[in-house]
Amino acid sequence: MSKITGQCLCGAVTYSTESEPLRMAQCHCKACQRASGTGHMSLAFFKEEDVAITGTFSEFASVADSGNENIRGFCGTCGARLFGRNSARAGVMAVAVGTADDNSWFSPQVIVYNKDKPAWDCMDGELTSFDEMPPPPK
Ligand SMILES: [Zn+2]
Ligand SMILES: [Zn+2]
């Protein structure tokens, strides 16, 4: 994969990575629905150290039903959702793929929190899905 670059809506925050995603997923949990204002978040996970970020973003922490802290990063100016971190997975960060300049490389491997998926948010029925959050891959 070539370099991935992206930015928030106003352009104050940008990021880039030359790494392959560790994992690609779509999450329908209620927190992702509230944070995104839509039916799911499309997320690519990278090693935190492999993603270069410019600009200042804000963070909001909430507690997931697993008891882990989920920290969502967003642009304080335009409100675009950019990044995510979870206290259960130190050193790993999620990138909200809609913010990538080209996101045609995204190919979700799993759907998580399928139990919260709204009926109107149509997904590929062939994809592996989990009612909640599966254990992290080895
Ligand atoms: Zn912005
Ligand atoms: Zn979620």
C-alpha cells in the first residue's frame, strides 16, 4: 500500500502513514453512532508510532461497556472525528477512514457491535460480524 494521507474537514489537523492497517472494521456501537451522528464508524487501526499527525486536536474519553476507556480524537474547530484510542490496546490507534484523502483501500474485515446495527444501515451480509467486541486478534 502506498502512503495514506488525510485531514479533518477544515484542514487544521492532518495525518499520514506508510503502514498497512493492522485491522479494518466497522463499529455499530451506540457510542460510535452518537460520536459520528451516523449508523457506524469505519475504522482502520495502526500502530500509534506509525501515524504522523500535524495540528492540534481535542479528545473526549468515554467508558465502553467493556469497562475500557475509549478516547475519541476530533478537530476542535470543525468537529470532524479523526482518531480513536482504547485503554485495552496501548500503542494502537484507530483512524476514521472517511477522513482519508483516498480511502479506496479500505476493506472492512469485521463488523463489530452488530447487535446495535440500525436496520437502515445496510452492510455486506457476507462479512464476519460480532454482536459485541471480539477479543483482539493475535
Ligand atoms: Zn478541522
Ligand atoms: Zn464503536
